[in-house]
Amino acid sequence: GQSLEQPSEVTAVEGAIVQINCTYQTSGFYGLSWYQQHDGGAPTFLSYNALDGLEETGRFSSFLSRSDSYGYLLLQELQMKDSASYFCAVLNTGGFKTIFGAGTRLFVKA
Amino acid sequence: NAGVTQTPKFRVLKTGQSMTLLCAQDMNHEYMYWYRQDPGMGLRLIHYSVGEGTTAKGEVPDGYNVSRLKKQNFLLGLESAAPSQTSVYFCASSYRDTGGPGELFFGEGSRLTVL
């Protein structure tokens, strides 16, 4: 089977840096993705890691360690509009399914 | 270029009724997915398709059927709706990226209530 664990909630202050962790268990691991979802909206893609290391996209960075089955999403210079839910998702090679974690609700305070 | 379009966006059903959700994408994507989202449970994969004429079960397939007769369309059917199927349903599609699925593009969601 597959499982992903991420914190249910994180609170941070505007302008700060926050890290959202994700650990996973899966067979045939292919890569780890991150998605953002605002209330009432659809998930939107943020980043994807297939290899170990850090991927940077503007204020957002994502890290993967395949040996530790662990990844994180790093959000810098937090803005109020970053208040949303963030999902990690595992892509596996057995059928090309994308399985999501339960999501982390990020609250950004002024 | 509309992306991924879901219809209907809202629907109320009575227990035992049937209905079909339609997902259409205009990006020529190979992969298509149906997810359901319930509070506190993230997105759970119902069924998916890796190409026209193919379908496969996801994490929570019971009570649902799907068809992918045309590459651009992926239909999700509920034969006999139950209150437990009250949820927000998201369709997604993706291209083939170095052998596997790439970024998922989501529709706006379909909110289904079963009374």
C-alpha cells in the first residue's frame, strides 16, 4: 500500500519562512509533487522532485530525500495569500497513479 | 483553451438515484483521473485512465464506474447514489512525462450532495 504523512496545520507570520514536511511509504516510487489549494478552489501544481535535492521556483522550494522517503516544501517571504492547504503527492511506477496526502493547512498571520 | 472542464458543478441526488459526471480536457493529455475530496481527508483517487479505452481502479473505487471512450473525455458514474458519496469530485489530467505522469491539471470540481 501507500501512505503519506504531513502535519495537519501550520501557522506562521507574514514575511517568515515555513517548512511543510512529508514522509511517505510506497512501492515503485517515481517522484514527489506538491500542490496548493485555496478554500473553494481546485488544487494547483507547485513543484515536482524525482531526484534527491532541492528544486527552487521563486519563493517556493521543494526537497526530496529518496533514501529517507522524505520531502518538504519550503515557503519563503510568506504572504497572506499563501494561506491555503498544501498537499504532497506520490507518483508511483505501478500504474502511474498519483496519491495525495491529507494536506497541511497553512495559516499566515499579519 | 479551456483546460479541464467538469459538468455539472453542483448536483443534489436522492439515495438510489444514478448520475454521470463528465470531465473534458482539451490539452491532448494521456492520463485522466477522478478524485473525491472530503474534509480532512485530502484527495482520494477513485479511478484513473492512462489512455483512450483504458481504465483502472484507484484507492476508493467501490460504488463508481468510469469510461474513457474518447481521449478527451472521462466519465464518472454513480449507479445507485448513497449519502457516503456526498463529496466534492475533482477531475484531473496530465501529459506523459519521461514515461510517467507529469503535472496534474485539475477541473474546478463538482459538488455532489446525496440526501
